[in-house]
Amino acid sequence: MNNPIGAYATIQYTDEANPIENYYFSFGDAGFDYENDEGQDWGNDSYGIPDWDIFYYCNGGEEELKSLMLDGNNDFKVLSYELIYEMESV
């Protein structure tokens, strides 16, 4: 099986009562450098997923995503996720 390229997750913001489903977490590289390319057009991650569809970049892959399931890391917590794999070409 291929390596996962990201995951769809259910998250909960620390200041919200209800969880939110289907946020995409990318395991790819960002299409551009956020800190140095201010004002640049949106790009795609290294797997071709449009940046505007990505909630969060997990450069550390699934291990980083798992760490977001712990309290106190961000203003949100990952409650559950489903890994997404790159489509194989035929």
C-alpha cells in the first residue's frame, strides 16, 4: 500500500462546543513559503491538493497528526481521522 498523503479529521476548537468534520490535514509540502511569499497566489501541496482545501500541514506525517489529538497543542484538538492515500495510476 502507498504511504498516506494526508487525512480527513474531525476537530474541536477549544472554545466551541460542537466538533467539526472533514478538515483536511496534508502530509505534503506547502506549495509556497508562507513566511516569505506573502501575497503570492494560492498553490498546491506536493501531492497536488489545492492549498485552499488544506486546514493544516502536518510535515511530520501521521505522527504529528496523532500529537494534535492531545490537549493543549493548539486552539483545536483532533478527535479522529481517516488516512487518505494517493490514487495509483493504471
